[in-house]
Amino acid sequence: MRGTVVEEERRRLAEARLDTWLWFEIREKRKNLPLESFDYENLREYLTEFEYEPRINKLINITSKRHLLPIDQLKWIANDERQINWLLSYATKTLGVDLSPLPTRLSGRELLLAKIDFYNIDLDEKSSIIDKMRSDWNEYLKSDIIFKWFKDKEEAVRCAFAWEWLIKNKPRETYGQQAINNHNELLRFYDWIEVNEAQKKLDVASIKKKWSQQKYREGMKGKSQYNFMLSDQVIADLDKMAGRYEATRPQIIEALIEMEAAQGNYLPKKIKKTSLY
């Protein structure tokens, strides 16, 4: 049963690709083909008004053999918005196929397949170009590791912070764009602005540095800096305690003061003994 469904879907997709190719082929030759006609339910029947049916059948036969790659070679192209957008941009630069003006119903994966199908080149050469497209996409995905920090934890907060940084440091690229709320949207933004891997690393390093500075300032709220003169022996003892408890000097001093303030067991005797008052 499942095999029958799969075969039916493959047949439907093959027919849709042929109809799309025919529509653009006839429109290219006959400029009066209405744009909205692409959405007609019986498109192939409608096209016979502009081209003789025997001629259409001949075109279909030629197209199947000379222009359309087997669907198995294209099944790696998923219904994934990020992948499709990247590949459409890639195809525009690599194939140079201009299908504008586009029918409103033709978008996403179907539009990408239409550009590949309508690319008028030897089928073997087209096959090599599409294989390279796939290889370049997989290679491009490796740079996603640069943005791993934004997904590890506090994803929403870190991505919102990145957006604030981008607005300030990349005003032209962020102008009119929707705010970034998650890791995937951040990846898609960098797909869109098309910067190289080195620039991605530089941007992420700057964002993380700014993040650390902000966290440090937040941690310093309610605290003030003071300078004290301490004897070398006291400093040595302080360092020993810091090492023993894996803490910093300020943490040890703060803990000792808080303990004495709460209990008051040691300082009164020490102060009297040393005649501090």
C-alpha cells in the first residue's frame, strides 16, 4: 500500500514538473500567456490553446529525456525553508535562470525545481552542477558549529542579546528585518547576509565578549571596590584559603566578614588584644 502511495506521489511530482516546464517554455515563446494561467486546474489542456497538442506531446518527450533530472537525484532537496532559501540564492548565482515574473503559486521547493529543470544545458553537465550544489550545501552547514553557543542554554535570551548587538553593529543588514528569537532564526539571518566563516567567528566572539561583560556588571551590582593594605603574611594566608576552598580572594574575605558580622565571636577579643581602640 505504501509503495503505491509513493509511486503515485512520484508520478504526480513528475507531471507537475513537466507542466511547469511547459508553461515557462510556451510563455517564453508567446509573451501573451497570462500569468494567472499557471494556477489553472487543467493546465496542460489549457496550454493546447497556445500550442498544438502533438507539439506539446513532442515537447514532453524531449523534456523528459533532455532537461529533467531523475527525482532520485533531487530528493535531498527537502521542504525546509532554510535549505530552500540558501539553494535558491545559490541557483540564481550559479544557473543564472530568470523566471520572473513568477506565478504566485510557484514558490519554495517547486520554484527551485523549476529553475533546475528550465536550466537549458546538457543533462550530464546539469547533473554535475546539481551534485556540486549538494556538496556545497553540506559543506556550508559545517559552519553552523560557530553558533553552537546560542543553542546550548538560555537560547531565547542569548539570541535576543545577539539581535541587539546586530542592530547596533550591522544596521544596514538588520533594517526592516524581524527580530531574532531563536537559534534557527540566527542561522537564517547569517545565511541571508552571506558573510564568510571568518566574519561569523568574529561576530560571535564579539557577541560573547559583550555578553560576558554584561554578566560581570550584573554580578557587581550592590558591590563596591575598596583598596586595603594587608601584610604579606595575611596575603599568603588568604591565598592558602582561596586555594583550599577553590575560591577567589574577595570571596574568602566576604565570607569571613559575613560570618563575623553574624556571630561576633572573634573580633572583640582580637581588637582588645591588639589595642585597636
